[in-house]
Amino acid sequence: MKRKLPENPQEQSAADLEQKALEERIKQALYGGQRLLGPNGALTGMLQKIINSAMEGELNNHLEEAKASGESNRRNGKLTKRVKSEGGELEIFTPRDRDGSFQPKIVEKWGRTINTGLNEHILSLYSLGNSVSDIQSHIKQIYGLDYSAGLISSVTDSVLPELLDWQQRTLSSFYSVVYIDGVHFKTREEGHSKSKIIYSIYGVNADGAREVLGLYTRDSEGANDWGLVLMDIQRRGVEDVLFFCFDGLAGLSDAVSKVYPKSSLQRCIVHMIRNSVKFVAAKDMKSVCTDLRKIYTASDSRQAELALEVFIQKWPKYPKIGEIWTAAWEDIITFLNYGSEIRKMIYTTNPVESLHSEIRRITKTKGSFCNEKALLKQVFTSIIYGKGAWQRHVISWKAISAELETKYGERFTKHL
């Protein structure tokens, strides 16, 4: 849209001179290495002038509306206050009306900040794992503003309603795969250190798009807890899941069979191998891993079962390995009933572990969180404001989708 020019030639000339003077100030600031925003910035004064002018315009409109409706109202002076903005600290003259009905929108009556993007900047810094003192230092250095710890905390607390809405949002009715894994943290409650587990429910929908379905904080794990988690995602709209991939979480198998009886379970093979080699001497490590590989790369479940029997016979010195594979066998061999692309997708919980590695990177400098709310707030902002590999679309989804269509028919295709 073209800017409307003043009708009066003198007004036009004055506007042009003002525009040229502004351009000259900006040029001189750039040539002189002066900052554009912040204390004494070339644009800070202009921002202050624009805001004050806009507030005058707001009051003019308010008085005109009052006059049109037959009300008697008029100006009643101005109040001066200083507000914080991305452009630095600004002096604002808030115009007042006689009957006190004027409510400015640009800078609210009791507001001390202007949303020029600074709050979003604070949340971005917080999502990257910066402490409150780190954010204070950054804001002071870049913008010349003194933000108290309480003010920064209030900005980060502004995500709590968003977190609540996100936790209760409606989910897709179908997910091809749901990965479940946990991250352990420490919190301090009532002066005592407590362990907390955040379980991430991470899904792939019918189109191959990845999504974090939910974050659930628990003190421990068990069948009852998992039943509540699964019933929650069911309540939020998830009607069917083809595969649940997990790392031997206690009670999960029983909970899935009750809430999603048609779903298949797949234990993470990578975790099975890690758990197995804990018992192995260094001199046997290579041979044991080679023989374990014969189990999970078998062409089908029958061949895998034979490979396990051979392993147990060959390595009687490591009976624990045979025991843990035998105990979890039904949940281990699920992926062997599918082609190579689906096998790659479900044999491990690495996709959700990619998410967790990002969370750990962000929170590694935090010794412990002051409470559960602070923990959830930090993890949530790191997910929403951060961008990691866990958000990528599933590779080779066309081939996977074709096999799922062949295997499951309408159960899969009706959600495409």
C-alpha cells in the first residue's frame, strides 16, 4: 500500500525534510559504528517519538468515539513513565482523559514493557538453557536494560498457559509408531533432592510427520502409571497405534495390551545390546557382539530363535545374556515380520533419544531444578522454541507407507 502524501505542500516539504534528516542520522550512525537500537541508538529516539504519537492518536480516536455517542469527555494532561523495549529504555508520555475511560493499547496503563520482540528473545535464550543471570547479562549488554530476575521469571512463566494448552490439545486419531522413553532429572522440593522422570511420548503419524504427543512427569514407573498415560492420549483422540517402541519400561507391555490391544510392541534392540555387553569381558566383546548380531539381523523370527539357541550354547559363561533375551523375546522379534524400511523405523528408540539428547544438552548446566514446574517449563520451551533432528520427516516414508498399506489395509489407509 502506498503511503498517503500530505495534501498541504508545506506539510509535504516538512515531512520530506524530516525523512531526509532521519536517513542522514542513520547513515552517520552506521559509518561511525554506532548502534541503531539500545542506549543512545540512532533509532531509539525515533521509536520513542512514534510510540508517543501513536498514543496521542489512540486518545484522539477515543474522544471522537465518546463525542459521537453523546458523552462528555476531554483531555486531562499526561503522565510520564519509563518503559523497557528492544530499542532500549524509552520515556513515554501517557495522555489522560477526564473521566478515566481511556485504556491505551500500545503501552497499557500499568505496563512497563513494550512488546517489540524482547520477550520472545528472552524465551529463546531460556529455551537454549541460559540461566536467569545469563539472560540478565545478555539483555544488559545488547540492549542496555536492567531486567530483574523476577521480571525474567515472569516472562518465562508466560509459557505456562501455553504448556497447559499443549498438554491438553487434541491429537491425531492414528499414529504409525509411538516411541516412549524417559529422561531423569533432579529437583529440590521442601529442601530435599528428589529424582524425577520425564517420559516423552513421541509419535509418527500416517503421513510420516513426527510429533511430541506429551511430556509426563513421574517419580517412578509402573503399570498403573503407564495405564494413566496411555488413557490420557486415548482421551485426547488417539484411537489406534500400529507399533509402540520402548526400552523395557516396567509395566508398559501390560498397559498397552489393555488400552491398545491391537498394537504391536517392539523392544529397542540397541538397548538390548547395551544391557547384554555389560556382562561381557573385553576379550570376548567382539565375538559376543558378532553372535548377537546374527539374532537381530535374521531373515525371520524362526531363524532368529535358532540364532539365540546357538548363542546360548556357545556362551554358557554369560547365562544372563540368554536370560534377558529369552524373557523379552516376544517383544524383540516383532520387527522381524516386516521389510527392511519398517525394521529400520521400529527396531530402536533412537528417534526419541535424539529429542532427549537435545534436552540433555540444554539442561546439562542445571544441577537441579527448584521444582517440577520449573523442570517442565524448561523442557517444554526447549521443544517448542528449539529445532532439532527429531522434527524431521521420516526418511523413505513412501516405501514404508506402501508396506504398511499392504500389511494393514484400511486400518492404515483410512487415515491418509
